[in-house]
Amino acid sequence: MKKVIITLTLLTVTTLGIATAVWAEHGGPRDGKHHGKHHFGKMMFKKMDTDNDGAISVREHEAGLQKMLERRRAHFAKMDKDGDGFVTKKEAKDARKEMGDKRREHKKETMD
């Protein structure tokens, strides 16, 4: 379980690092440019800048990481059908199929 938590933490930190790099590459929220696209980094910055002051404090950064970690843990628990603290290849495959089925069902409902 410790290995899983460390892996999830590293994944979260990596994701946030990439998002921050993307945000920085596009000038951040202060330049007013959208480049005609929705940027993941800009979205992440906006979510983490909870006091809307145009900057992310250490506290906001850590709170954002904690929220991401909680979501990842919930996702892991949902995939771990037998609750043994491990996700097997079969459980991961079943979870991926279930998510795809739900996505297709939702898409079908919105198209009708």
C-alpha cells in the first residue's frame, strides 16, 4: 500500500508540474492571451488559485495536491473491487471497460 501511495503522489506531483509548465509557457493568467485554445495549465492554475489573487501560494499548492490525491485514492478504491489494497490487471481492465460503457451511455443519452 505504501508503494501505491508513493506512486500516486509522484504521479500527482508530475501532473501538476506539467500543468504548471504548460501554464508558464503560455504566459499564465496575466497576459490575457488565450491562443484560441483551452489550456489545461490555465485551468489547473485557476483551480489552485483559490483566493483569485493571480498567484498560487504554498498553502494553495499543497491544498490542490491534497485534493488531487484524495480523488486518486477514491479512484483506486473504486477499481479495487475486492478491497485487498491492490488493483490487478483484471480489475484495472474491468474498471476501464466500465468507464467506457458509462461514457458511451452518457453520450447516447445526450444525443437523444
